[in-house]
Amino acid sequence: MTPGQRQALERLWPQYGIDLPEAGPLDLDLAFGRRAPRTLEIGFGMGDALLALAQAQPQRDFIGVEVYPPGIGRFLLRVEQLGLRNVRVICADAVQVLDRHLPPGSLSQLLVLFPDPWPKKRHHKRRLINTTFLALAARALAPGGQLHIATDWADYAQAIGEALTASTGFSAETTAAERPATKYERRGQRLGHAIHEFVYRRR
Ligand SMILES: C[S@@+](CC[C@H](N)C(=O)[O-])C[C@H]1O[C@@H](n2cnc3c(N)ncnc32)[C@H](O)[C@@H]1O
């Protein structure tokens, strides 16, 4: 982490960071100081999508979950520059957050844009999206809530599609959902990868 990123993280965390409790659910109304429909993005990276969505929809709340602190420092500087009041950040493993700290039905949208592909077969077990993840996602989303996953890795896309088909918690959305572009999406496009989108509704 650069000194600037560290400083930004320390200075801005009290305003935008959500510290996880030892155990038990988060109070999201308290974290935002209001009750509003909520989107959570897992692994926001540079945060291009989260910033664009939060700017465009001030009536909604946006939570970013990311494990990489230098990225969070940089992201919070941009949140401050844009004067966004509807963004909060959690620095933790998203599976733990979903499993232990998100109240059931607390989200209206869950985004996972270009999760780490772990392309080697022996690393596939490290991939985020699997049936366990989908069960946690289904619990966190309110009925009718949207799950939107995108990847540029064909074999990951196939595995995600199979897991979604096997899941009883979701049904496929018939219309494609708009979303802002991301850094890893542009990288995939430069490599000539096709982009696979999964837009599902919580039953
Ligand atoms: C390939 S990058 C994609 C970043 C961004 N979504 C994009 O499309 O440009 C994956 C991101 O997910 C984060 N990540 C990986 N595993 C995670 C986890 N279990 N919980 C939260 N974030 C995670 C990584 O730190 C990284 O920033």
C-alpha cells in the first residue's frame, strides 16, 4: 500500500467503513443513517461500477465488499471527491460477510462482476461462485431481489450457469440488465474474451 493509500484509508474509514461485529448481524440502517433499497457489490476492485451506480442512484444505498486494502484506500478517495453519501465499504471475505453478518433479505441487488477466475483446474475450488455461495446469496436477497454475475472466462461461465440452474433459490431474468463497465471487463475484451452475464431474481 502506498503512503497516500494508507492515509486515505485511515482518514476516511471512520466515515465510510463498516466494521464487522465479532458475531451477529450488521445494522445497515445504522451504518447508512437511513432505510433504503440496498445493492452490495463483491470484489469491487477499482470501484468503477460501484461509483457510477451510487452517483446515478442517490435514493439507493451501495455497499462494497473487498479484501484488498490498497484498492479500498483509492476507492474511498474517489467517494470523497464525488461527495457520495450512499456508499459504505466492508474490508473482509465476502463469504464470511454473507454467512455471518448480513441479515436475511437485507439486499435488493447483489453484484459480482468479474470474480477472480482461478483458471487452473487445481485452483477451481477457490472460485467464489458455487452452490454454497448461491445459497448464501439467496438468503441475503429479498424476494424479487436481483443477482447479477459477469465473467469473461468461458469455463467459469459454464460452471456458474450450471450452479444457477441447480439452485432452487433463483429464476432467470428474461431481460438483460444494464451495468457500468469495469476494469477487468475491459481487460477481458482486450484479450478477446466474450463476456457472459447472469441476471437472476430471488424467488
Ligand atoms: C478480478 S478482480 C475484479 C474487480 C472488479 N470487479 C472489476 O471487474 O474490475 C476480483 C476482485 O475481487 C476481490 N475479491 C476476491 N475474493 C474476494 C472475497 N472473497 N471477498 C471480497 N472480495 C474478493 C479481489 O481483491 C479483486 O479486487
